[in-house]
Amino acid sequence: MKKIKFKFKNIEFRKVSIDELDDRMLLINLYLTQALTLIIGLIWVFFQQQNLTSLLSISVSWVDVLLWGSGLALLAVAADLILSRFVPDELADDGGINEKIFANRPIWHIAVICLIVGFCEELLFRGAIQHAFGPYWTSIIFAVIHVRYLKHWIPTGLVFCISYALGWIYIKTGTIWASIFAHFLFDFIMGLMIKYRRES
């Protein structure tokens, strides 16, 4: 029986531009990243000895969750629209990744992506990291994680502010679901805007 030798030195890492990714690879990368985010969040919550059931419970009414979440999401969308009106495109460029993710996607798939991203990222950032470091440092980490914006300080600043607001409504309402809903709704509205702007 012939032995197969695996050599680590043969592995090559290189930066891949967004144009080199086809739609299938982009989706695989997106879903794997979110799965990893969820796993890290669950492990971190476990090691903090938080009760996951308590973390995911709703201590306020669903109406409050929807009001706080939609209020923040609409404010964030308004801020983004104002910035896009007055800031040149080259200062707010994300490298085209949002366009590639949302432009040709059916509405139901945009909703699924936004729901998964909202839940996984909020569990990690608000549920675990904010519990350890507070909303300010969590928002710095959140902005750094969104590496595609780091070339430009304006979108980086907006991401930081939105993250801080997500942390604030989590504290204010006492439920992570307000942050999850706000995150979902903001991404969903922005995804629809990208889709219909492209179609028109």
C-alpha cells in the first residue's frame, strides 16, 4: 500500500480579489464564516458560564423588541443614505462585496442571509464579547472584523457607531433579540436597496 505524504509547505495562501470569487464560492465563504462566528460565540458564552437559555430569552414584549430594533435599523439606514449622498463613492467603498452578495439574489435569500448574519454576529459580539469587554471595546473589535471597510475611516466610523448602538439597545431592553432584529433589518433593507438599485 502506497503512503501519501502531505506537505504543509505546499499550501499556498494568497489574497483573492472579489472578482475572482464566483457566486458559489462567495456563498460558501459567507456561510462558513457565519458558522465559525456562531461556534466561537457559543464556546465563549459557555466559558463565561452564562446561561444560554437566559441569554436568548425575552424579558420584554415582542412589541418592544420590534420597536427598538426597527427604530435603530431605520436610523442606521438614514445615516448611511445621508453619508452616501455627501461622501464620494471612493471614500465609502467596501470593495464591491455587498454588491456581489445582494445584487442578483432573490428576496427570500437576502432575508435568510441577513437573519443568519444578524443572529450569529449578535450572539458573538453582544452575547459574548460585550459581556466581557463592554460596548465600547466590542464596537472597536466589530469595526476591525469588518475589514473591508478599514481602508476608509467614514464607513469604519459608521460601523463602530452602529455596533455601539446595537450594544446600547441590548443593555436598554435587556434582550439580545432587539439587537438581532435591528442587525437583521438594517442588513435586509441595505440588501434590498443594492438589489433594486442594480435592477433599475
